[in-house]
Amino acid sequence: MHMTPVVMTQPLTELPGLVQCTCCQQQVLTTTEHKAGMLTWLVCGFVCLFVGCLGCCLIPFCVDSCKDVEHRCPTCQQLLHIHKRL
């Protein structure tokens, strides 16, 4: 009995990952870009609520660990996955 090998990949998180693009069918290492998401806005709201609007509420928009991560194919730029922080 012949078994076909199965390649298991880890879920895409904040780091680029090796995947097969659903658009161009190439196996690629994704490119990542951080975008403001729900967690960014929630942290902004909490900072504004507890510290006040002194400009500190904009800090989450400068911190990548508060943002969602978009994974794209470097060949065709197809959006492959969004790792949502919240």
C-alpha cells in the first residue's frame, strides 16, 4: 500500500509562513503587513478612557503587537490570511 506524504504547516500568525497560494498555486513564503484591527481600537479606547486624550491613545497604532497581520503571496499579491489579534 502506497501512502502519499502530507505536509503539515503551522498556522499563520505574526511571522511569514510557507504556504501554497490559492491564486497562483505557487509554494511561497508569505509577506506580512501589520494593519490596525479591533484590538488596536480597543486599546486606544481604554487608554483614552483611563489616561485621557493627551495623544497617548495613538500609541497602539504604532505598536505592531496590537495590530492584525495580513499574509500575502509575494508573487501575485493575493491576500491569503489575516491573523486577527482579537
